[in-house]
Amino acid sequence: MTRQEKVAYWTRQVKDQADSGLSVRQYCAQVGIPVGTLQYWRGRLRATRSSRQQGMADFLPVRLAPAGSIANSVEIRLLSGRSLKLTAPMDADWLRTLVQVLESSCG
């Protein structure tokens, strides 16, 4: 399972437990996962959301075009796996806001 798949799986488990109305212990017994593991992921996901809301950026790999080449578009791959392909110059603040909205839990 890739990191992205793990995050998606545990995000779903944390949400499902909260939506279930069951205690963590009851939910974990019902679906067969360790209580400690669900609690770990709930804390980890909360910390990730909190750091993003405070404007802390994650470091992501960047692929540069060869020197002298002219790029007619830019592709940005989001942590969620989605990507944006942009073809026009844009304001950096606007782009930052767009990425934050798309990476938020409701995006």
C-alpha cells in the first residue's frame, strides 16, 4: 500500500468511526482494527490538518525543464493525487490559495 493509499484508508476509518456514533473501542472491535492504530492515525491526521491550516507547506519534489526550454504550461501534482495544469501566468497568492483549498479536507 502506498503512502497516499494509507492516508486515504485511515482518513476514511477515522471519519467512519466519528460518523458511526460508536466509541473508538466499539468501532475498532466491529471492523477488526487495533484501537491504538486508529488513535495514532486520528492524531497524525489532525496534526497534518493543523499544520496546513497554519500555512506550513510540505516539501514536494520539483522537476525542472532543461535550460533554455520554453514551458507553455505548468503541472502541479497535489498531495491528494490530483493535478492542475496551468497555461497562463497567475498571481502567486491566488495560486497558493487555490492549492490550499484543493488540499483541504473539504476540497
